[in-house]
Amino acid sequence: MLPFDYQPRTRLIYGAGTLSRVGQLARELGGSRVLVVTDLGIVAAGHAARALDALRSEGIVATMFDGVRENPDASDVERCVAVARSGDVDLFVGLGGGSAMDTAKGANFVLTNGGEIADYKGIGKALRPMLPLIAIPTTAGTGSECQSFALISDPVSHLKMACGDPKAAAKVALLDPELTLSQPPRVTVCTGIDALVHALETAVTKKRGALSQLFSREAFRLCIHALPRVLSVPGDLAARGQMLLGAAYAGIAIENSMLGCTHAAANPLTARYGVAHGQAVGLLALGVLRRNFQNAAAADEYLALARHAGMDSVDELQTHFAALLPLAGLQVSLSKLGVIRESLPEMAAEAAKQWTASFNPVEYSVSDFESLYQEVLE
């Protein structure tokens, strides 16, 4: 049994229709002037209006920042902070995918502690208290609702800055599977693959513990079976719920275990070529798994992961995962995504500098990352 040190920071509420409770929950946390941080897609789906109505029904002054963009950078955080300041807010609601929750967390750092978001790159840089956050995911993927990190892109390099602090964790994560029914198919696919890779990576990192492994295994079991069902029957609320819960469990695993070289290698693809994160990690995950298999402890955990999901071997796990990419309509080669061979050395150098690479069970050199890219180039 591996050691662990687990301090839950986030109250987890799960159930269809639970968005209606956001006003009551905000009031319990002392909120009276609340900023809902979201994007235009969530506004169009009607979810933002429902959240605002639920908040206002409790006598709360609720305003909205709907300018969240995918892969938010420092400028997005500053725009959100400006709206928060003008409303003198005392509580944030992050409503949407990981980008919305990251933007809300990033704005919380700057609003309460000053400076700019780059000042909080790393862990524990916030010296003053932060405002309460209610995180409401509308996608089943990032698990940001259960993490204390904001991932914000550097506006110059476009590489992601991980800004973490226990105070940034949501006070409440509200998991309502009804909200995920409005996801476009592409978002369902990419976020679902991301949740699966989170489970795969967190299971074997150097920082893993007995408790994080429990969450990794259950996240993988839920997602590997529910994702094909969601892709074939998008309106299956039970399967949607399994995906949402699996993504949250994987987020808890990340908080306690961190990630590895799949994410390190994926980030340059997004920064340089705009490859969707789920597409990137899905394409790279099995190559990292095969190299990690050189580590005996990692090999044992991959087998435990497979068996927890009802599979007999790691080979069967790989077969199931590999079948998901074409089923989901994702590309299975980098060249089909516009990546050229000449860019691989520079991407490999960038991948080797990524923070998550340091937690991988097997060390990766720049040449190892280049080989990983080469394997899936054509």
C-alpha cells in the first residue's frame, strides 16, 4: 500500500438537475455578489441563464463574464478580473469546460492577491485568502472542478502555466449530467478522451499514492465503458453521468498524483498547431504507456487498471483504447493534423521542459519525446 496525504477541499454534489441548487450553495458560502464565468456556447445553450436565475432567486446580485476562450491566456484572466472588480464580487461560479473554470480560478488569484497571473506559476504563491468558487462543469473531461490548479497559457510562448494553490480549489463542485447533453459531438469526444488519459497517467506517476490509485482506477472503469455508449447514444443520461463522475474522479487523482509525459508531449501540439487537447493526448497515450511499461511498478498498475475495468490484460486495455480514436472520429497520425517532420525536434525540446514530465515513472529525454512523435507521425 503506497502512502498518501489527502485533504479534501471540495464538496462534491452529483445528480441530474442539481444546477438549481447553485443559489442556495452560494448563499451558504456567504456570497451576495456573484460573478458567473462562462462562454458564449454555454450562454446559447441556456445554462448560464438558468444559473443566473437560481442565484437571483436567493436574492444574490449575479453578473456574468461570458468571454471565456479555449486555452485562456493572461489577457483573458485580466478581462475577467476587470468585470469582477467592477461588480465588487465576493464569490465566483465557473460554469463550462475546463477553460471557464481555469479562467475563474486565474481571476481569483489576481483579484484577491494582486499582480498578474504569471506571478502565481507554481504552487502556493497566493499569500492572501481567495474568494469561494463553485465549479460547475458542462463537459466530462478536464476534472478542473476537483483541482486547485488554473492552467493559463503564456500569451507569448503559448505554453501553459500551472498556477496552483490549495486556496484556489473550488469549495463546491456541482456535477449535473443534464448540462453535458448540450455538448457538441466534437467536445464530447475530446473531453472524454482527455478524462480517460487522466486516469491512465495518474495511475502510474511518481507522485501516486494508494488513494489516488483508487480514483484513477474507478475513473478509468467508468469512462472506458461509458464513452462508447455516449458516442453511440448521445442522449443516454446515465452514461453521461458516468462520464461526468469519471472525469471528476480523474481530477481528484490529478490533484493527488499529477500527470506525466502524455500531457507534456501534447502541450506543444496545441501551442504550435492548435491541435485539440483531447485529440493530442489520445494520439500519444499508448506510446507513453508502452515506454512506461519498462517500469515494473507502472506495469503492475496498468494491469490493475485493466482488471478493475473487467479486462484480462494490458493488451486488452490498449486494444479498447486504440479502438476509441477511429470510433470517435479522431485522427491517428500527426501528419493528418498538419504536423511536419521538421518541427519534431523543437516540439520535443519544448515537451521535455513541461512540468508534468517530471512526474512520469520513466524519464524522457528530448530524443525520447522526438521518438514518441515519430511513432505517430504517419
